[in-house]
Amino acid sequence: MRTLFALWAAPMAIFWGWFFLSLNDMNFGYVMLSRQVHDFAFQLYGQMLGIDPAIIPGMVARTCIFDFFLLMGLWAFRRRRNIAEWIGQRRQGTISEDRLGRATEAGPTLPAE
């Protein structure tokens, strides 16, 4: 699962890093990060897809969110027994004596007291 998350997150980080740097023309001397390349890339994608280039970033963002929930669903499915056990423990409401003692004991006193 870690490999799957890494293979998903790395291209997302690269794309969104390029997108926001080039959108704000923070090019650090690299042509790929310039606003001209940003506009050219989205103009080219818009012409290839036959849509307005201004809606492409929103489409990509929705796709990334969908992919995120798809991966989280896959992860939850693989961990369903652990998650069900955790939920069962929470519903029982049993709290260990040590934890209960730490929660109810008097905290540190103020210097003026």
C-alpha cells in the first residue's frame, strides 16, 4: 500500500507544485516554471480536448479528489478487520484504569496556589 500511495502522491506533488509555481510565475530562472509555459500547456490541452483551458485545473482537482477517496476506500477495505475491531472497542466504552486515573487526577497546580 505504501508503494501505491507513493506512486499516486509523487506525480500529484510534482504536478501541483509545477501548477502553482508557474501560475504565480515563480520560475527561479527555469523556463518550465514560467507563466508563458503554463498558459501554453493549458492552451494546448484545451485545444486537444476541445474545451476551455480555464476549466482544466478544476477538472484535474476533481479527479485528484476522486482518486484520493478511491485509494482511501481501497485502504479501508484492506484494513476492514482492524477498523471494525477499533470501532467495537470504542462502542464498549471500556477505559483502562491507568488512562482513567490520568484523566481524573488533579493537574499541576499554579505557583500562586
